[in-house]
Amino acid sequence: MNTVKPIPTFSSGDYNLLRELILKSKNSTNAKEAGLLSQELDRAVISKEDILDDSIIRINSNITIEDVKAGKQMKIQIVLPSAANVKEGKISILAPLSVAIIGFKENDVVDWELPAGIKTLKVIAVSNS
């Protein structure tokens, strides 16, 4: 794996919220994802203002991502675990997919590890309305 992942960016509000969520998830079924999210936060750029560039993925973002190899696109929204609903495309921030892309922005390409191997995802569009 020689691809360099882009550096994620978080608002200080989201950063603090996610740190709290990670602490609460220490012993849960999402402990592994919480650990990975913690690693992402450790290397992230934290924006002092809560105003981030609109193209940056954060909690409640609506995102279109593409599986580069399969050429398939999907639309999801990253939400807090309590609001997750897969049928509606609302994916928990502690889901592996969300951990893989949160903090990144439009046109970033991220490798996502799955049990079946590594998927390359490209962020096509981000909406934060």
C-alpha cells in the first residue's frame, strides 16, 4: 500500500463530538471502527472556525461516492449512530465506509479496506445544506 491518503479536515465542533463518540464506543461492536476513526482524528487538520469548505465531508453531509474499479456510484449521508438508517442511505459515522471518507473532500480518492479486499473510492460530490 503506497497510496498516501489525503489529510482529513474537521471543524472543532465535529472533532469534539467524534472524540466523545469514540470514548463511548470503546467496548461496543464498533470498537474497531472507533479506533480507526481515532487514528484519522489524530492526523487530521482541525479548523478553529466551525465553518469548513462546503466540499468537505462532515457529519450530516450528503455524499456521492464512486467505487472506482466497479464504476458504480452511490449516494449516502453520514449521520450519528442514533440516526442511522441503511434503507434511507443514512450511514452511521462509526460504519467502516463513513470512517473511510469523513473529513475528505470532493475529488479525493481513498482506499477502503473490506474483508474481501481493498476498494478505491472517489468522492464525486459533497453537499452540506
